[in-house]
Amino acid sequence: MRPEQVLDEIGRRLVKAREACGLPLGELAKRAGLSRRYLSMAEAGQANLSLLKLAGLSAALKVPLRELCDIDVGRAPELRVALLGLRGAGKTTVGKVLAHVLEVPFFELDQLVEDRAGLRLSAIFEIHGERFYREQQRAALEEWLATHGSGVLATGGSIVNDEDTFQRLRTTCRTVWLKAAPEEHFQRVVDQGDLRPMRGNPRAMNELKAILAAREPRYGLADHPLLTTGKTPQQIADEIATWVTTG
């Protein structure tokens, strides 16, 4: 990895960690004892931060120092892309195509949860409840991060409701929100042959709209919101790949 790539990667991690904490650039600079201009340059990959400055930023951001500077300079920068969105957003379909385009492996976080717990999701919720699921989800994410420097990860639609896990995801992955209207989410699920959303529930569409409205502010924290209306999975994947490799 070239020196400028190292600085770019540190800058990207600083931006993600700062945005995850909700800190304005000036406020972070103040807490870390840096000038606003210097921090701006650091986030742009244009400043060679000393270890002490990185330690100060780590403390101000309340993240481990290793998350900012633990970079394997002997290989390419980490390329982790996490897809967000409601059920029916196309995370699995797009994720598989995107993984092929980027030449990285594809994973589904809920599948990792099932593998870890040895139970299907329905059984996890029925037997152990949501709290256990959230614990398994966080553990599965940590295991994935520890073993995969690159990959495309399709997340569960409700991950944005778990503050700690969502923040961890945002500081370690490039997050993309696959946006669509409620009617599109609903129709995609039905087109896949899953009639559960409407079986015996005439208010299914209204409930879906309420869920989307409640989660939209959280989905909006993604690095890259992407409207998928009228686009094929290949077109969506190509757009994400271009953003990842040039952004």
C-alpha cells in the first residue's frame, strides 16, 4: 500500500467515526486539541498524523485507537460494503451481483446469526426473544469483521434500531441504503413468492409504510443512499461499485 493510500484510509476512518458519533468537524477538532483546518486535511488524507494526534482523536471519538490506524500496509485497503434497507429492498440480490463486480465474497448477516445460534431466525425470536437476537447479531458482526477484510454484507432491515451495532457497522463498513417506495418493497416480496406480508393482514401495507417512516432517519445515516426505482440489480451494483472505487 502506498503512503497516500494509508493516509486516505485513515482519513476515511476518521470521517466515518466522527459521523457515527454525530460530531461536527469543529467540535471534534476542539476536543482533540487540533485546528479545524488540520483535522479537515487529515480527513481528506492530506495530513500525516502523529501517533499522539491519533490517540487524541481516538479519545475524543471514544473508539479504540486500532480502529483508526490498524491498517495492513502489505495489502490493499479493506473493502467492506454493508447494504441497508427494508425487506424487499433487494439487499441479497444486489449484494451477490455487487460482490461479483468487486471480486469479494458475499454474506448475509442474518445467515451468520443463524449459523452462530444453530437456529432459524423464527426460532431465535420464538424461543429466546429479540434481546438474544440482538446479542447474536452483534457477535456475528464482530466475528465477520475479525475474519474478513473485504466483502459485501446484506444486513437485516432492523439493524438500524440497534444503536451500538449500527454504529459499529458504520465505522467499519461503507454503508449503502437501497431506497424504494413502500409499494415497491411490498411487491418485490410478493414477486419472490412470499405471501406472508398480506396473508390474514389487510393492514400489511400501512404497517410497512409505518416501519419505513420510522426507520428512514436511521437509514439516512448511511454513507450512500441510493434510489433503486426502475433500475436492474446489475445497474444498482455498478453504481455502488463506481461510488466505492472512486468516492
